[in-house]
Amino acid sequence: MAEPDKVVATHLRELITAARLQHSVHIDYVSVSSGQTVGRKLDPYGIVHHAGEWYVVGHCHKRGDTRTFRVDRVAALSPTDDSFDIPDEFDLETYRREQLYVPSADAVAVRVELDALATARVGENWPVGDVSINENGSSSIVVDCEGFEWLTGWVLGFGHHAYIASPEPARAAMIDRINALSAAAAQAQAAS
């Protein structure tokens, strides 16, 4: 067994034990969007296997709500003596089946503005997010992202009819992508 697999197996055992005993844990979690490790307290409700990955589902004290964490992104884990109660309305199987797309702990809410033409082009095919349609036909959507690659590509597909309004890291990712595309186009033109 490779070393990363051993770490994941150890974390899985510790998380299953913590969930069974209903004891909180402290985790250091590596954010996919920033690559930084963030410490947080978690009440692990349970463990699920989804799309080939192990996830712990629980109450994140940093975010104040139920979040999912990929176990292979847990850099460090330490149990606590703090106990918690799982909410009566929470059912792990129902959550896994219906709600697994709840944003992970490191998701960033990104707001995209679309003019009327872009809004018409989207039609009924909005990505998962909170959509607001304005009286003039323009719209905005807030999408939870764990990285900006897909979203920047989606926005670029609308040309000048859409833009990322916030937060700044998402706007910077869009600018970086546009600059990379411009450089590649210039290089291709110079080579021909």
C-alpha cells in the first residue's frame, strides 16, 4: 500500500470512530482552490463513498453548516473529547443520494453577471446556483466553485456578454485565463 493510501486509511478509521462516538475532530484540510491548508473543527456525521472518493460529511464549525470533505485532502486529523448530537432531520443515506453536491468545505461562491443575450443563450440550462433574472433580461448567478477552470471556460463562451463580478480571486483567474489564451494565440500566429 502506498503511503498516501495508508494516510487515507488511517483517517478513515479515525473518522468512522469519531462519527460512531459522536466526538468532534480537528482537521487540517487542503483547499483545492488555493492549495492552502486550513484548520477547522468538524462534527463528523458519517462517511460516504461517492464517485471513487471517500468523503466525511458533518457540521463544519468554521462555515457553520453541513459540508463535505474529501478524506484524501485531510492533511492532519486529531480527535477531541467534545461530543455532539447529529440533528434529528439528518439522514446520511438521504444526504448521499440527494445532497452530495452540497459545496465542499473549500468551495468559493462566485457571482457571474450576464447581459440579456447571454441570459437568452443559457435558456433553461443554468448550472447549479442561485439565479436572479432582472427586468431588462440580464441576470446574475452565484455558483459554488472548488476551482475556477470550468467556470472561466463557461463565462468565456459568452464572449463580452458575461463576466465574473466577484470575488477577486475568481476575477484574477479569469484574467489569467484570458492572458494565457492571448499568449497562445499570439504564439500560434507567429509560428504560422
